[in-house]
Amino acid sequence: MQVEWERCLNYLRGMLSDSVYKTYFAQTKLVNQTTGHATISIPFGLDTKVYSAYKDLIRLGWRETTHDDSPIEFDFLSQEAIPQSVVNAGENVFKDFAKPSVPLSSSFRFENFVPGDKAQLAFNAALAVARNPDGTQYNPLFIYGSSGLGKTHLLQAIGNYILEDDPNKRVCYLTSEDFSQQYMKCLKENRVTEMSDFYRNEVDILLIDDIQNWTGKYETQNEFFLIFNALHQAGKQIVLTSDAPAVEVKNLSDRLVSRFAWGLTVDIQPPDVETREAILQKKAEERHLEISDEVIHFLAEHIASNVRCLESAIIKLTLQASLMNHDIDMSIAQKVVAEIAPTLRRRVSLDAVLHAVSQHYEVPESKLTEPGRGTKEISKARQVAMFLMRECSSISLQSIGSRFGGKDHSTVVHAIKSVKKEMETDPSFARLIESLKNSIHD
């Protein structure tokens, strides 16, 4: 009877990390199997909710390895079934659980956020949540947009506003990577239950940044799913940010996508010229700088990337003016733009571009660069790679074509135009290109 379960365990071992498998599955046993029914024994002390999270995967493994559609039931051993010596040895362990929240930056406030038309809805929704953290229809609030547009600013502004209004509120802010690392650490130390209890009982408002970094991290996603459900049912506010809508985040579980759609999803788009001017003016006022409208307009026209670059421009203006012992004028502004412009069009290797595109489209790099047209998918990936090479490097069109099996520059021009046209008509594709561009590193 145990043989069937061993086959299922081997299947699960291939789908899970070693730590999860060893903690939750290695000691399980098949204790009963009848027609249409199988019962698995679970050792005492393990979190029962975990098995609910993995229920679908367990059923899939059982069906694939035994060709049996019988439902799986779990028999959780009671404490009385465990030798007393083992129980005593486990007492008073892991009592101290470090609070995971990352300190909020006092510079991220609603007062110094310039929304403009492209971020007004996100700003209004974030402010509404901050003003009414105990019960809002925007739960969860999901804010998405490209890097550097103000998602983190709004997320921390919510936390700062709530704590100023009520210092006793328990606000927890952290990045998705912080959460993942915390979960894996607790898993290794057998403290997952303690971690779950902390979020369920010690957090009033949960703010998590950049959930797109959970791509493919199914164990982290499972744990967050359980925590999300508990917080949401308790009426506790959850706010999340991402570089794309949840439905477009690759390898994000369907049930999380569904949960994130329960509340309100809003986006932040790159600011237009007028908004960039307002942002620059605001940043200048914060630093008590006097900058003419002409210089402000010049900077806004030439720095169209994101808010971080605008802030960088103000800092560089201050430094240049100080070093030259000169008032901020157009000549200094031109020097600053000349310094920032190369960073807006990063210089990266062609290999880095190929690697990023190959990974996203799951197409071997050799297929992208070989002569011939290839499949429709390969052709699309190749066009994207050509576009990104032109965007992220100073290489000539002819050199790009040479990298792709000796294609002439007209083919590269066509690829670039095709990608630009699709970006203008398909916002999700435009976000993908921006995400790929941000992911390219030498």
C-alpha cells in the first residue's frame, strides 16, 4: 500500500524544493486506501494549512503516479500520539520572532507626490486607503507601473499617513524579496507556523512592494495565499505593487491573481511634460532652489524616463552650481542633461540583451541569431531583441543585423518600427518591453 504513496512522493520531490519536501512530506505515510478513498498520515506539529495549499499538487501527483482519481484525506496525528520526550524537547523553542517590517522613509508622503493625470487614480485610491485603513472597498489595493514612477512612494506614503494618524496601528512594509527570504528562513528553522501567526495576529496593514519578484516562487506564493486570506477575512488592509497587472505577471498562481482582483487595481503611467515640470518644481522647492521656468521646461523636455531621473537632475544641478559657484542657468542644465542622457539610454552588451530576450520567450539564443526567418515566435523574439539592442546600446543598425545571421539594416529598421507600433497600441506589450529593458544587466 505504501508503494503507491512512495511513487507520489517521488513526483512531489521533483516539484518542490528540498526544504519543503523534507519538512512537510518526507515523514508522511499512506495509512488507509480503499475504493475511492486514500488517507495520508501527517506527523504532529506541522501546519495543517500548508497541506490545504498544496492539495491540488498532491492530487495531481497521486493521479499521475497511480492513475487513481480517489480524493486524498489527511490524518493529522494528535500530540498524545507523540512520545512525551519528543514533546518536551520541542517546548519553548522559537519564541522570539523578529518583526519583518522595513523602516518607512519619511520622505515618501502624499504632500510631495505630484500625480498629474497619469497617476491621479492611483494617488486618490492610496489616499482613500490611508484615510480609512480599517475598512475600505479597495482591499486589496494593487498598484502597477514601470520602475521609477512612484509606486514605492505611494506605498510608503500610506504607511506614514496611517502611523501619524494612529501610532498604535501595526503597519508592516516590506518588499516581496524580503517576504520570500523570511519564508525560506522560517521554513529551514521550522518556524513557518510562527511566521503565519505573526502576520495574522500582529499586523493591521500589510504593504508589499514588487510582487512580480515572486515569479515562479510557488512555495512563497502558497504561504502568502494563506496569509492573504486570513488578513482579508479579518478586514485588514493589504496594498501591493508590481511592474505589471497581476494577470500579466509570469508564473503567478491563478488563485493569487484572482484574490488580487477582489479589490481595486490602478496603474501609474509615465508623466507627461506638464507633470514632469511640476515634479521638478516641487523637488526644487524642497531643496530651496531657484530655477527659472526656462530651465525647468528644458529639463522636462529632455528627461522623459521616470521620476527618479528627474530627482537625479535636481541633485546634479545643485552640485554643478555649487562646484562652479554659479547660479543655475541653461548652461548648467545642458551639462546635467548631457550627463543623464547616457544613463537613459544604457550601454549594455548585445549578449546581455540576447540572454534577457531568450529567457523571457524561452527560445535558445542560437535560434535567435541563426540565419533564416524561423517560427513566428522566434521572429517576434528576434524583433524585440533588435529593438532592445538599438535602445540600450550605441551599436549601428548594420552591426545589429550582422549579429542576427547577417541581416541587412533595412530588416533591423523594420523590426524596430514593428515593435514601436505594437507598443503604441498594446499597453501590456509596452510594459513587457520596459520590464525587459530594466532587467538587462551586463
